[in-house]
Amino acid sequence: MTINAYRTLFVGTLRQTTALSVGGRDLPSVTDAPLCRDGRGRFTLRGQTLAGALVATARRLGDLPTFISGDVTQQNNKQMPPPSRWRSFASHPEGEPASEIRQHVGIDPKTGAAMETGLFNLEVLPAGTCWPFLLEVDSSGEDGGLAEAIAWRALKEWQAGRGYIGREVARGLGWIRLDGLYVVRLDINIPDHIDAWPNAERSDDYPAYVAELMQRFYSARPERVLNDKSTAATLELPFSISVGIRDKGYGLDSLSIGGHAESEVMASWQDTHYLAPTSLKPEQRAGLFDPDFALVMTTVNGVRRPFIPGSALRGPLRHALERHYRANRLWATYESRLRQFFGALGNEKSGKPANEEVSNAYAAALLVSDAELVDGHWQAAWFQLHAEDEFTAGAYGSSKFDRLALIDAKFTGRLVLETANAEQEQDFQYLLDTLQTLAKRGDIAIGGGQWRGHGWVSWQFDEPRRTGANP
């Protein structure tokens, strides 16, 4: 049935596949970067946040007409772009998710130690949090049909899990998937359709109202579907990290990644997951458990469990490649390409006069996801340590400390390489191959306590998946 559309509603649920952090007003907070909240204190994805993310996805797949996203710099010439035919709505999460604090630290590439001023943190919502999604498209006329088709193509990317929102997507935050995509096309010739939308009386709770519309009106695929002529290339490389006894039976790989101070406050004894000294009676363990260094944790279905933040992976990968190329006297050859691979800030010194300096800003081509547990099985040890006097071979006074470390677990994650075309992907392929070689042979350590034996874990990579724009 042909519809003389005047509005098209794209409805669904955004599901976080990783933790997410979006900023808002500068509110007093214990974190350096708190989450966005509205006037009622609700966590909020603003309409402009969603619009920006969707425009970024659509622009990667092809050029955008000005009736979707115009150049605001034209205001100085009194040539205002037309209003966008896309209208995004703010969203609030389903249920009442609890936020977490994600801590980051800058690493000095020369020493491998934390920089003095490199510590910062941000507030996140954990993976699995769901958000109602609503996009309204003015689909009237020829331009409207194209606006609808471009939205459809971009949202199909989100359906495939290639959506990114908010801060630090290159470090694994803000990866989302669009579930349950439903399309409501409203006909200008049907009074019930015109009366149904918009509805100011129900605008305070559009998700519930849109659910009613979905019951009244059937889902319709857009009449115009763009042929996939995009040159954008995406390569997804799934990986797994194993902690425990090495597959050859020699050595034990342990992992100790710390988090924010809240990890220590919230740490609690779990008999099924923690090992303790045999001299410690079972009934005493929970009361005496007060680790100096706790594992970074997240909450999944109400249960605290360890994970590997994308930031804890991306930094070591970056430093491992730089160290490799410097050691092999190839740094001059690969420096520029490495900066594009991992991204770089602009306005850096170029060796030219100040008035001739060029921008060296690059968006990261390589995105690194968080690594999540394969299942609920994991085990950690509560290591008891002390500092030793090298002259007497005895312990220093007041030198006792402890550290938690995983000794049995398996995590999975993804590396995603996004390039403008297949040729650019080939330029980065050598870097990606080198990373895999270094990781497989155990030359990349992650987390803390690396010089105490922690962090030298086993990496495995699955076959890469190459994808392009979805029709």
C-alpha cells in the first residue's frame, strides 16, 4: 500500500553493549565528569546527543544534504541552512540503573608508569542499560523521502551494533545496539494519522504513547531504500583474553586491574570466587577482608563481577606498538600512521613557524571495546605482600600490603577498525597484524603489578569480519 507520508517515526530500544558516559551541566560532583541529568535528577540522553551520534553514523556512510545537517557557519553570510528534517527526542533509561565510577590514568610512554597529573575519573552507566529511542522524520515530498531513506540506512548500522554515543568511544565507552526497530509511517490523507502525531498532551511520556501507536499502526519499511554505494569499510576483530594456567601447562597468568576507590569500598568476600590463605578460618574471611588494592568491577544483573575496561587495553596496545617501532628504528616511518590509527589531538608542534603550523588532529580509526566475562566463572587470589630490606633480607617495618588478582577467568571483546575506504584499511592492516603478533606471543601486559608477574595474559583472535553499509 502506497502511503503519502508526512511524518515517519523510527522507534526502538538502545541497548548499551558497553558502559556509557554522556556529559551535561557542570554540577557539583565527586567525579571529574558526571553523567547528564535533567531537572528531576534523571539520567538523560539529550536529543542533541542522539542527533549528533546519528548524523556522525550517516555522514560516515555518505554525504548528507543540508536539510538533514547544514553548515551553521553560513550564519555569518545570512545563509541559514534549512531546519533539519530529523528530530531526535531526549531519552531516560528503563528501570533505575545505578551509576559507577570509571577511573583512568595517563601512562608515560617512556617509563610505563602513571603520569603525575594523569589521573581522572568519570561517571558511567553499566553495560545492559536500555534507553527508549524515538526519531521523527519529516518525510513529506522528495526531500522527505531521501531523509527517511538516509535515516533507515544509518539506523541499520545501529541495529548491527555499530552505534557510538558519548565520551571515549575509542576506549570502549558508549557502544550501543538498536533493538526492536519499528517504523510508523503516517499518511497525510488519513485523519487518524494526523490526529495521532504530534500529541502535546502525551509529550511528557512519549515512549508510552508511541507504544500505543505501534499497536494502532503497522510497521512499514521506507519506500525508498538507498543502494549501498558507500566506500566506508569496517573491520571487526573479536578477541579473547584468558587468565589462568597456560595452555602448555607452564606458568600461571594472573591479572590485577584496579579501579576507582569505590571498588575498595564495595569489595566484599565471595567464597565461590576468592582464594584465601589456608591459615585464615572460613568464618573470619568476610570480616577480615579489606584489600588495599581491589579489582575493577561492574554490576551485571545485580551481581558484581570483574571486567577489563577498554581504556586498560587501548593504552597498552598503543605503547606496545610505539615501543616495537622505536626498538626496530622504524618510528619515523610509522609515527604519522600510528597517530591516525589511535587518534591524536591537534595543534601540536610541527617544526614550522607559528603562523604555518598545521592541525594534526585525527579521530581514532581503531576502537577498543571493554572485555566482558564469558560466563560467571572466575576466581581471584588475595595475595599477601611485604617490602623487603635488601641488606638484611628481612621485612621492613609497617611494610605489609596486599593485592587482589584474577587467577582464572576468560574475557571477550572486539577491536573495530573504521576507515573511509578499503585502501585506507590496507594502510592500517600492517599495524593491526603487528598488534596481533605482539599480543599472541605475550609481549603486551595489561593492568597493574606487571613487574610482579601480573598482566602477561594470553590473547587469542578470531577471524575478522568485514562489513560495509547495510542496505
